[in-house]
Amino acid sequence: MKGAVEVFTRYLAKEYGHKITANTVAPGAIATDFSGGMVRDNPEINKQVASATAMGRVGVPEDIGPMIAALLGDENRWVTGQRIEVSGGMLL
């Protein structure tokens, strides 16, 4: 499904680029209730995920929202058709 969303984003950018920008945000492991809160509530999984990021921690929802807000700002009007990973440098 993720691949389909990324391809769809590129098609949207190509087809409607004269009207809109279209980008895909790909967050890394975020401490939420996704998957039953596995990353958030299981200290062992949290530690394992944190060790795989360049920033040394698991993401929190507050890490994603500001990036999306910035992407929507006029200063990023030339960014379109992109997959933007927000993962704290996971698996670098």
C-alpha cells in the first residue's frame, strides 16, 4: 500500500502540478497506539527501535506535525512529487 501511495503522489504532482503540490510523508516508528502501542508501551521494542535511529530515540507525534506544517508553508512551494521520510535517521 505504501508503494501505491507514493506512485499516486507522483501522478498527482505530474497531473495537477500547475494547481497543487503533492507529497507523501513517511514517518518512522512513532510512539503511538499503532499496533497496540507496541513501540510506545514495550520498553524492549522501544529500545530496539531507538538503537536503529541516528537520533537514538523513538519518534513522537510532535516530531511529525511540525514537518507537515512546514511542508505546507509557502517557502516549500517548489517541493512536489516527493516521498519525505521523517524517521530520525532510521537504519542509516
